[in-house]
Amino acid sequence: MIGRTIAAVPVNYALSSIATALLARHLPMRPSEASITATLLSYLIFAVLAMMIFAARSTRRMWLWLGSATVGLGLLLWLSIHFGGRL
């Protein structure tokens, strides 16, 4: 249960932040509107991820999924920043 709680708060926050930054950079609207829309969607992303973390059958599989999603989205964000995405 402690592992899931750690995953549901700080790791979930990191993954939600990365996903929000990617959304803000790539939504097809003005940058200010994309930023606001991504921020509003971040609450949904965080809640859905928290529910998925506690609903997962295997803690090991949940950690593998969270780790790969965080690394994958982090790499996409880094590439977007490095090669000049929007904003």
C-alpha cells in the first residue's frame, strides 16, 4: 500500500506535469489558450492516473507502466523542447 501511495502522489504528479507540458506545447490553438486548456486537463489526467494506480492488480506491473510512461513522455518533451516545438 505504501508503494501505491508513493506512486499515486509524487510519481503521478511528475507524470501529470510532463503530460501537461506536452499538451501545452502541441495543442492546435493560441499558446495562451493551449496553456489554460492543458492546465485544466491536468486535473483529469492526475485523477485518472491515481485511479489506475490503485486499481492495478500487480504493483510491479503498475511501477513498470508508470516508469516507462514517465521516461517516454519525458523523452518526447525533451525532444520537443530541444528541436523547437510550440510556445
